[in-house]
Amino acid sequence: MTFTLEELANLTASSIQGDKDCLLKGVASLSNAGSGDVSFVGNTKYKKQLDSCEASAVILSASLAKSYAGNALVNDDPYLTFAKTVKIFHSVKTDIALAKIHPSASIAKSANIETGVSISANVVIDENVTLKAGVNIGAGSYIGENTLIESNVLLYPNVTIYSDTKIGEGTIIHSGAVIGADGFGFAPQKDKSWYKILQVGNVVIGSDVEIGASTTIDRAALGSTIIENGVKIDNQIQIGHNTKIGEHTAIAAGTLIAGSTKIGKYCQIAGAVAIAGHLNIVDNVIITGKSMVIKSIDKAGVYSSGIAADDNKKWRRNAIRFSQLDEMAKTIKHLETELINIKDNKL
Amino acid sequence: MTFTLEELANLTASSIQGDKDCLLKGVASLSNAGSGDVSFVGNTKYKKQLDSCEASAVILSASLAKSYAGNALVNDDPYLTFAKTVKIFHSVKTDIALAKIHPSASIAKSANIETGVSISANVVIDENVTLKAGVNIGAGSYIGENTLIESNVLLYPNVTIYSDTKIGEGTIIHSGAVIGADGFGFAPQKDKSWYKILQVGNVVIGSDVEIGASTTIDRAALGSTIIENGVKIDNQIQIGHNTKIGEHTAIAAGTLIAGSTKIGKYCQIAGAVAIAGHLNIVDNVIITGKSMVIKSIDKAGVYSSGIAADDNKKWRRNAIRFSQLDEMAKTIKHLETELINIKDNKL
Amino acid sequence: MTFTLEELANLTASSIQGDKDCLLKGVASLSNAGSGDVSFVGNTKYKKQLDSCEASAVILSASLAKSYAGNALVNDDPYLTFAKTVKIFHSVKTDIALAKIHPSASIAKSANIETGVSISANVVIDENVTLKAGVNIGAGSYIGENTLIESNVLLYPNVTIYSDTKIGEGTIIHSGAVIGADGFGFAPQKDKSWYKILQVGNVVIGSDVEIGASTTIDRAALGSTIIENGVKIDNQIQIGHNTKIGEHTAIAAGTLIAGSTKIGKYCQIAGAVAIAGHLNIVDNVIITGKSMVIKSIDKAGVYSSGIAADDNKKWRRNAIRFSQLDEMAKTIKHLETELINIKDNKL
């Protein structure tokens, strides 16, 4: 599909710089863009690349547009405008009338499948599942009994949904994700073996959530593990039982959240973070990558831990010193006292 | 199903406080419990919530029961009693007579399937697999050739078991788990490319083990990777080739154990821990969350590393200082010497 | 299959010590080897075990062979020779003539399947997929549309390949891996909700790559995520969108690489490492386990961070001191100044 610069400007509420009739047929990055492509600069540090860019038009802020001679879509928020432009070129309207149920799918008789549901090959739908209109289940996925999936949910292939899960409208779940497996709950016994605590709760996921590949969200021991509307969860993430993630919080890959922790709305949690169980984190908290969170956070702000990689030999010397930190601190204290004594007595 | 308080007391070897005929129909957390629910307090810090709890009965220690006016199941170990009570309400007896093999399952002719085995839709069972009575294989799971699965093992949907695996009685494996994939073994060649070391060992899992969703346990290069009886392994865990995990050790989510490491019995390893390869960790070791273990541990005890997240600006200042630690230590040493000199010469 | 020591020497370009007619029927580790086994010592620290080894022959360096009385295959590179020997005993020649397509596989009519392709039970192959000769697809795997898989690629069961992926010759992908899921790209909106950036790029994987179980490699936002020839990627790894991994780089389990990072050739990245996005890491970089990499690395070498686990009480004291490091450094500075003052005035 092809658009003029003017058409894109109208569709994205942007203004035009240059040739409004310039024809655009796709989106490409600054370094790869060629004739017919629209590209974007979201960050002034890429300004240099802009000069050598071969795109037919570029999405820019007003200030960057001033120093650019070519065609531009000018917008306060170039990054969001870029996102909208990609969608304009690549969106495929789902035609519910074309929805199909593959003959190899195994669907329990008690399942309630609305019209306009697509079910791919080898999908297994267990007893009393409800799939609303526009739901699309990828090949090989499994939906456990009593699960309710609201309209327009998209499950990519090989997703596993355990029983009793609820998934809100328009949510997307990627391959390998496992929703509703047992939380890690065991009571110690006198002989030091473990007694399994049956996990009889469920997982409740809101609308417009996205869950990445190989992410696992455990069912509650009692009650529900809750993922609120608009939450974005990347790949390889683990969310423990009875956890609650507030609306529009985003969590990057490899982060682990232990059981019963409550995370507020609009938080941004980077990758490789580990958050202990039974904590409370308020709204609008940002946690940087690889942090270790072991106490509650009761004030919005940016929180961090972790130490950056360094030359191995230098690191080794410093890491050994870490194990002497308490002694070092005590020595400093002692030196301070000594110095005061010297000054008191002698100066 | 409904029980009287007296019936529950008998089933859990607890004593009764209050109305022995009180009818109970389910288990709920302190904050969600209502009429007909039994709840529990395992920790005195939840004592306050107890006062406002609407449960019909609460599982309590003797000391907490004294200060509680309502019905109670009194037991030395309220947490274990709670676990048993959940099981009383929720256990479903597996009726082997009802076991079914779904017609869409692909089962090799050489497989030995005992009576009373359940095999769900789209399961694939390869050559010479043995499944003992009461085994239950979830939809879409794959069992590689020569695998032996003992009685009453439960595999949730979409589990992958590579060839030659052995799984002991009553073990539970959650969706997305991959047992027996190749260990990461490559010999460097002169041209700096890697020569694959065929991984010709297997994985041997004991009885009453639980393995979480998306956990991976690699087959041995030679010999066996061994998970002993009663081990509990959470989600998203990686266990390298030729590793051995001792009986009743529990490992929380996201922990990585590199190859050839031996871990003792009754250990508790928290989440997000990384344990290097070729180490030996004795029995009864506790490792706290996000620790980095790079040498063997030869004494039972609690081990930790990691630094807690802090205000970002404060962290940044301290993290920079980390890279100066060795210098700081040397300066302290120098100051000490100087001070001694001053004192020796002058005081 | 059985080989004489002489045959193995010829096949591995090694020299012989002892009985060239010694019959060998398998490979075993030093501690498990018995009569008929060939074993190896790659590291002089295992020299002691060599004395009590019951193997019929051992793969050794010339220097170790001198002090060993038994039969030996002598080679400059015992580890690589061991790898080759395992392959000699265990390699199974793939007989393309025996390739089979299981009747339960769902294969789109537009797919282009060359002769000699094996497709197991319940595999789903979408529109316009090309599978070249010798490709072997494990049970339950899904191959998205327009994907091109070159000859002799092996996919273990339950692998998921999204659309438009390219996979080079001889590459191996383990179970649970997800290739080509959406990168984590969302533009913030004024109401603090997230606008999904459609991920319209793909993943391009070279030849002789190995990808571990449950590893996820995201498709590019625009353009391609690239894994070059000979790269070895362990289990539970996350590789973000638009990342590029250079030839023959090896990455151990649980490592996370954020989007748009470029990693050079011949790098060795240990497990549990987190690498931030938009970085550039040159060739021949080694990063040790659990490191946090937050800036580009422009010089070959060994890089590290992380602090080793210690006794919990000792760790707690030191970790608290970490939060005082900047103050400690300032105090040291102050003490230095004071001391200079004292010396200047008084000595």
C-alpha cells in the first residue's frame, strides 16, 4: 500500500515539510531507508545519520526538522508517530468472517466458542472454555478448563493456559508462555521433606495486555494472581503466585517477581531485575536493569542496584575489597577519632 | 464438600477451639475469607488482620489461639496444617479406571503403556517408552524414545522429554519444561569455531519431584544429570549437564546452575541465583536471592551476595566508588601508617 | 560399534601409547569408565583420578601420557579429541532416504518441502515455508509463513518459529525455543498507556548455529535480528530485537541481551549476564558470569562484575557499607587533607 506524505500527515496528526505529494511505500530505519521509505529520528543523537539518510521522508520533531532539508512529517512526538506509521503500513484488518477452526483441533463439547473465532491446527480446548468473538488461537496451544478468553485476544502458537484463567479483550500472548501453572508453595515437614500446598486460585489478566515468549505467570495459592489492563510484559519473565501488577506497568525481559508482591500502576521495570516476595511497590516507580529489590518502595522515583562490568583484573581487586568493606568503614572511623585526638592534644 | 471443625481437626491432628460443629466449605486467605471459610495465620505479624477476619474458623498456633475469640484449629504447625486442609477440600482422587488415551495421540508401537494411563490430545510418544500405571500426560507433550516414566507421574500440557530420561513415581512436571536437551558442550578449534561434543548421557529424576513451568534440565555429556527424590524446582530454572541435586532441596524461580555442580540435600536456593559449574555445595545450605556462587560451599549455613536497590542518584555515586575500592583500601592503609608515624614521632 | 586404539588414533590424528589392538566400545568419564571404555583428561588437575581410572585407554596430552602407564591416545588437544571420539562412537548417519512426513502434520499447500525432509507428528507448517533437503522437524513444532529453512537443520520437538525467519544450514534448535516473537517495543502515550510498535522485521540465523531449550530470539522492529554462522547459544537466553551476534560467539545459559546491541565475533559470554540495549561489543570479548554490561566495550579482553556469595552475616554488614561508599570515600579524602595539614604545620 502506498501513501502520500499528506495522507500520512492526516493519519498521524502531523504537519508537513517539503513535498506533500511525495509517495511512500514503507517504513525503514535511518540506515536502511531508501527511496519510497519513511524513516524517523526520535533522538537528537542520531541527527548525524539524518544527513546521510536516503529516505524519501523522515518523521521529526519541529526543532530537528528545521535543520533538515528533505521531506518531513513534523510532530511533537516522533516516536509515537513512527509507531502509528508502522501500523498504517502493516495493519491487517482481521476479517472475522474468515475465521476458521482447523479440523485437527480438539475442542471439548462443553466449550462455548462464539462465531468469528479462529482456532489453528492441533489446538486443544478443554471443558467449559469460553472464547469470545475474534479470538485467535495459534497452533498447538492448550486452553485449560473453565477459562474465559474475551474478544480479540491473540494467542500465538504453543501457548499454554491452565484452568480457570481469565483473559481480557485484545490481549496478546506469545509462544511458549505458560499462564496459570502452580505457584511454588510447599510447607516444610519434620523430616525436612516438602508438603505441596495445592494451588487452587487462578490468574486474571486484563485487557490490552501483552505477554512475551516463554514468560510464566503462576496461579494464586488462594484467590487470584492479577495482571491489570494495559500491562506489557516481555519475554522470559516469571511472575509468582498472588502477585498483582498495576495498570500500564511495563516489565522488560528476564525479570523475576516473587509471590504476593504488589506492583503499582505506570511502573517501568527494566530487564534482569529480581523482586522479592510480599513487597509493595507504589505507582510510577522506575527500576533499572539487574536491580535487586528486597524491600517495599513507598515513593515514586528511580531505583537501582548492580555494578557495571569492568576490566576483569580491576574487578577482581575491587570485589575482594567488597568483602572487607565493613572493616574498612571501621578503620576509617578509628582514623577519624585518632586524628581528632591528635588535633585536640597537639595543635 | 463440607466438613465440620471436628472432622478437620481429626484429619489434621489438630485440637479444637470453639464450636466443633461449625460447618466449613472452603479455604480462603485472611483478607478474603467469609462465612464458611477456614483461614490461617502462620506468622504473628498477621495477628492484626486476624481481629477483622470473617472466616468461620482459623488455623492457629496455641499462642495465637489464646488471644483469638473465634473458632480455631489449633496446631503446632499452622502452615503445614493449612496445606493439609487445602488438600482435604480440593483433592481429586485419580480414578485409574477412567484413564483415557485420546485418539489424536501418536504412540509408537514399541511403547509399553500400562493400564490406567491417561494420554491427552496430540501427545507424541516415541519408540520404547514405558509409562507405568496412573501416569497422566497433558496435551501436546512429547516423550522421547527409551524414556521410563514411573507410576502416577503428572505431566502438564506441552512438556518436552528428550530420549532416555527416567522419571520417578509421583513426580509433577509443568508446561513448557524441557528435560534432557543437550548440555552446552563445545570444544574450541584452532580456527576459533566450536566442535559440538555430542551429549550422550541422560537425565534421571527421582520420585515426588516437582519441576516448574519453562524449566530446563540438560542431559549429561556422559553419564547422568541427577535430580534426587523430593526435590522442588520452580519455574524458569536452568540446570546444566551432569549436575546433581540432592534430596528435598528446593530451588526458586530463575536460578541457574551450571554444569557438573553437585548440590547437597535439604538445601534452599532462592530465586535469581547463579551457581557456577564444577562446584560442590554440601547439605543444608541456604542461598539467598540473586546471589552469585563461584566457589564450593563446604559448610552448612546461609550464604548471600547482591546489593539492594537504592535511590538511583545515591546508587550511582556509590557504584562509581565501587570501581575505586581497591584504591580506597590502599589509601586507608597509607593513612594508618602515616598516623602511626605521627604518633611515634610526635606524641 | 567397536574400534581398536589404532583405528581411533587414525580417525582423530592422534598417536598411540600402549596396545594398538586394544578394543574400545564406548566413551566414559574418568570416574565411571570401565573395561572397554576410552576416557580423557583435559586438565592436569584431574591427574590424580587418572591413576585409579579403569578405562582401557585414555586420551591424554603428551606430557600427561608420560606419567601414565596404560594405553593412551596422545594428542595436543585432548578435549577436542575427546569430542571427536564421542562422535565416532555415537554418530548416526542421517539417511535421507528414510525421511518421513507423519500423517498428522498440517502442511500448507503453498509450502515447498524438498525430498529427504522429516516432519514428525503434529508439526504445523504455514504458508510459503521452504524446507530444504535433510531438514528434520520435531513433533509439535510450528513453522510460520514465509520461513526458509536450509538443508540439514534439526528442530527438536515443540520449537516455535514465527513468520519470515531464515535459518542456515545444519543449525540445531532445541525444544521450547521461540524464534521471531515480537520485540518489546511500545511508544508511551500522553495518558501513560503504551502504543504497540508493530514488529515488522524478522530473524536471520546463520549456519551451524545451536540454540538451546527455551531460548527466545525476537524479530526486529524493522530489518533483521541477526545470529551469524557458528554462534552457540545455550538455554533460557533472551536476545532482543535488532540485536546482532557475530560469528562463533558462544553465550551461556540465562544471559539477556537487550535490543539493538551488536556483539562481535569469537566472544564468550558466560551465564546470567545482562547486557543493555544499543551497545557495541567488539570481537574477542570475554564476559564472566552474572556481569552487568551497561556500556559499550571497544577493546578485546575479559570483563566482569558481580560479587561472590559470602557468609550471610558478613555479607549483610558489607552490603550496608556499600550504601555508604560515597561518604566513606569523602571521609578518606578529608582525612588525607587533615593529615597533610598536620604534617605541614607540625613536622
